[in-house]
Amino acid sequence: MSVETLFLFLDFGGIALFAFSGGMLAARKELDPFGAAILGAVTGMGGGTLRDVLLGTLPVYWVEAPIYLWIALGGALAGYYSSGWAQAVANRRIVLVWADAVGMAAFCVIGAQAGLAAGAHWTIALLTGVMSAAFGGLIRDIIVNDVPLVLREDVYALAALAGAAAYVAALALGIGPSFAAVGGALIAFVLRGCAIQFKWSLPPIGKV
């Protein structure tokens, strides 16, 4: 598989899964299908849109390639209409959280790669990695009046940062882009998965 194909796969997969989580959340909040489509599209493409705006990559990626929009809408409606099945087979929130984790793992690498491709310093590439991975979900949760995952004590943004850092560091060490991308995504997913499974969290300061 070529590097271009791998990144396209990660990009499409990340958007679809993020949008899927948005569609499932829309069903949980009892929104209609139109609301689910909007929420899923925002979740799938929000982080990448903000990333492109900050990097000056205009027009943003989904304007130049509308297939991203169709993937987001398809993922959103798939999540919305499969929500009842997910609730019957497993806890709907568990399915939502794991879909979000896979999307986050893919997008932290995609965002870091976009930062480096735009000629940004590696520290900015880490920022664009976290932004791509976390900001779509942040906007999603704000729209439905939930406290965003990225702002809770859960290990979320830290997992995205670790994945982006692993990708950037691997490239700096001369590791091929494909291996670096897969390795970075796996590290982010494993950290997030462990946080979900074992309730890892950062210690909050507590009430004053």
C-alpha cells in the first residue's frame, strides 16, 4: 500500500467513524435525521476544517473534494439508524466511545502530517494533530450540551498528543511514513483504549 493510499484510508476512516459517533449521539439525544446529519458532519469534519483554516490551506479540504462531505453524512446516518441495534447488542455509549477512539487515533496522525506538509514547525504539527483529533468531538459535545470528552479528566487529548508525537518522532528518526503513521495511530488508540477499559484519567484538582 502506498503512503498516499494509507493516508487516504486513515482520512476516510477517521471521518466516517467520527461522523458515526455523532450520529449515534444524535439518536441518544433524540434528534431527527437532519440533526443527526449535521451533528455527524460537524464531528467528522470540524477538526480538519479548523486545522486547514489555521494552516492557511484554503479552501478547506472538503470544499475541494466533496466526497469527504458524503462520507461524513453517510457515517452520521449509519450511526443514527444503527443506534437501536447498538443499544440492543451492547451499551450504545460503549459503541460510541470506541468509534470515537478509532477516529481520534486516525486523525491525530492525519493532522500532524498536514502540519508538516504545510511547512509548519514540528511543535505546530503536534498541535494540528491534537486539533484534528479532538476538536470535532469537542464541537459535537458542545452542540448537544455535554461536557466535551477532551475537557474531562479522561485520557483523550493526551492520547492524541502521544500519537502525533510518535508519528513526528518516527519521521525524524528516518522511519518510513507508512510505518510512522500506523505506529502513531496504534499508540494513540492503545492509550485511549486503556483509558476506556481501565478508567485511566488525569487527576482533577477537586472542589475548592
